[in-house]
Amino acid sequence: MSKKIVIVGAGIAGLAACSELMKTGFDTEILEACNHPGGRAWSKEMLGIPFGCGASWIHGNTNNPIALLATQFHANVVSVDPEKFMTLDQHGQLISPEVIKQFNRKFDLLLTKSKKLAYQSQEDIALEKALSQYINSESFSSIELALLKKKLRFFEEYIGDSYEFLSARHWDQEESWPGDHCFLTSSYQPIINGLSKNCPIKYNTVVKKIKLHKNNVEVITENNTYSADAVILTLPLGVFKKNTVIFDPPLPACKQDAIDNLGMGLFNITAIKFPFSFWPKHVHAMFLAQMDNPPISTFFNLHHFIKEPILIGYSGGDNARRLETYSDKTIIDNIMRNFEKLFGHGIPAPTDYVNTRWSLNPFSYGSYSYLKTGSSPTDYDMMAQSVSDRLFFAGEATSSKFSATTHGAYLSGIREATKIKDIFR
Ligand SMILES: Cc1cc2nc3c(=O)[nH]c(=O)nc-3n(C[C@H](O)[C@H](O)[C@H](O)COP(=O)(O)OP(=O)(O)OC[C@H]3O[C@@H](n4cnc5c(N)ncnc54)[C@H](O)[C@@H]3O)c2cc1C
């Protein structure tokens, strides 16, 4: 009789694991809390486009398994060119690319020194602590100070938390693939549809408890108990941190330590549609280097790629947490007030907008994992360790090489399915 494998979560990791196991005849079923697949790569038709509520990018398109899936499932992908980014100062004036390049070289040097300092210290230190020492002894022009402020916000927008929480030794551990960073104008939906097509998924099924026995595992939901030979858990790190799923017996102490050590970052998307574009249409992205803390300082320009007058804004870390305390309307009003400062009062009012709030999502409690001060890539390895060859763990937060990404999630699903095939075949 074929072995029964239950997978918790129909995000990319769960879908990858399920597809892989089904190829070799395992009796596989996914239990998913939401009424749709995709998890943090979920998309929905909004603003008249397929809108990615979570992942929308492929980080490096050469040999990246997600780029291969995009081709296989006919997703629309555009390459984004950093040479076509535009940075504005607080008066809405363009900062010259030469000034930016020069500043970036200076800043990268400070980052290298900070990492070295962290390794010379007895234990890991926060990136802020390391970096501040060098920042304080450098001199910066006023334009460089504005660029510095933007750079420091970059940590929030990219990693999902402020540099005061990041490990100075490991914050940049996450790897991309070679090649271009690409945006999916079709959203991830074609990939999610393609991966989930043949997977048996029970939607609206929230797992509450996992009971590990000697010869099987019980997965307990509100209305049912599922018995399986093995279970793959793809729960986001935020869900583990909140203890909303009970483990009987409790997870091993080393796994619980890894859950505590790693950080769960916050990254949100605020997309705004206008009747027409009032910003330069040819730029791929627009960055705002302002001293006065704009609500959102990074915007991706969809107009260039699909001729829709839509700006996609990104916020992260403390700033995103602060914005989440405001209503959608207040967030948009704040952004518009800032745009008026930069582009003048003649700009049109938005016709529609979308705003995500990932920290409030009870099935992720945040956006993606990161290496907090004191944690290390081995914490990710610990997250991936199986328990008694019955409980297996996949998902972005189990990938020491590719955490926080869709490719990390995908490969982790294949990794756990392969382990199960080796053990149970
Ligand atoms: C705003 C945002 C932007 C991002 N941008 C990018 C990007 O551009 N490129 C990139 O590579 N990555 C990006 N990421 C990260 C990427 O989306 C994730 O790393 C990846 O999708 C995680 O997949 P996963 O399968 O590990 O987890 P998930 O997709 O979170 O899947 C876990 C599933 O488990 C379900 N679940 C949770 N709790 C329960 C429960 N108790 N019972 C049953 N089911 C449960 C959830 O509903 C979910 O469907 C972004 C993430 C966010 C939030």
C-alpha cells in the first residue's frame, strides 16, 4: 500500500513537495488554511491587473528554478535594469547617477568593514552598532546624508527589518541566482496554477495540532484528524513563533531555539493607480532620498512595462509596522502629500489602491525570515531537520542558502520530498 503523506500549507514549498511525491506514487494530500493556493506568492485581480499580494520578483533569472517554472507555465516576466532607476532628492530633483555610484562605493566599503568588525568581536553584533562606528567617523555631503538615510531604509525594504536587528555577520546571507532581477507582470499566478493543478488540496483547513506517534503522525484540524505515515510542515516562521500550532510532544529544544533565534521580517506593498502617469514613464523604479522620512521611498513603475499608470510602493520593518497602524486612506493621503512636495500640486488623485498588511495575516504573521543578531545560517539548517523520520520541515525559513525567497521555498519542498522518497520507498 502506498504511504500516506500529509503536507501542511499550499504555498510554493508545499506545492513543490506534493508534485514531487505524486510523481512516485505517494498518497499525498495538502491541508491549506486559506481558500486558495500560493501562500505568500498569492495574487488576486486588483487595480485591473493580476496583483501580486506577496512575491512578484524572480531574484536572478539564470538557472533559477522559478525562472524555469515561469517559462514552463507561460508567466509574463520582464527584466529590470538598475541603469533605469531614478533617485530624487527632497525637492524632487534628480540625483545624478555618478553621485549615487560614488556614494554606493563608499557605503559598500563601510558594510565590508562592519562585517569584519563583527567577526573580530567575540560574538555577533547588530549591523547598526557596527555600521554606526564607521558612519560617525565619515564625512558626508548633504546629498550623501539623504542617500545614507535611504540606504538605511533599504535594509527594512529588502530584509524586512531595521539594521538595528540584523546580524552584522550574516545579514546578507540570502543568495540570488545570476542574471537579471525580473518582475512577473502576470504575477506568480500562472506558476501557482501550474504547480497546484494536480495536487489534492483541502482548503479552509486550519491545522491546530500535530501529534507524533511511533508509527504515524496525527494532524488535527478543527473538524478532523488526519493520520499519515509522514507530514511535511511548510508553516511560515511567523506561525511557529506564535505557537498557533501545538506539537505533541513539543518540538526538540534545538528546533525551538532556531525558531526563537531567527527573525521574521515585515515587507508590505502599497500599489496606487492614477488616471495617468505624472512621473517619468521610462524609469523602471523611483527612489526618494529625503531627510524627512517619507511614508514610502521605493516605487516600481508598472507604466514602463504594461502601460498602466500604477506605482508599486514597498515598505518594510519599523516603517511598515508604523504604516500598518494607519487606515489605507491615511497611508495614501501621506504618500500623496509627499508626492505633491516632489511633483507639485497639479498631480492627479489616485483612482484606486491596494495595501497589504502581512504582519496581521494569521497564516504567516510577517513576510519572510531573516538573520537576526546572534542567529546564524545553522539556525536555518536546524529548522530543516526532520523529527523521528516522520515530521519533515520545508518552506523558505528552512533554507540556509536561499531563505526569504520563492526559489528557496521551492527547492526546500523538493528537498523534503526527496528525503521522504529515500526513507519510505
Ligand atoms: C510582500 C512580500 C513580497 C515578497 N516578494 C518576493 C519576491 O519578489 N521574490 C521572492 O523570491 N520572494 C518574495 N517573497 C517571499 C516569498 O513570497 C516566500 O519566501 C515564499 O512564497 C514562501 O513560500 P512557502 O511555501 O515557504 O510559505 P507560504 O507561501 O507562506 O506557504 C505556507 C502556507 O501554509 C498555510 N498555513 C499557515 N498556517 C497554517 C495552518 N495552521 N494550517 C494550514 N495551513 C496553514 C498558509 O496559508 C500558506 O498557504 C515575498 C513575500 C512577501 C510577503
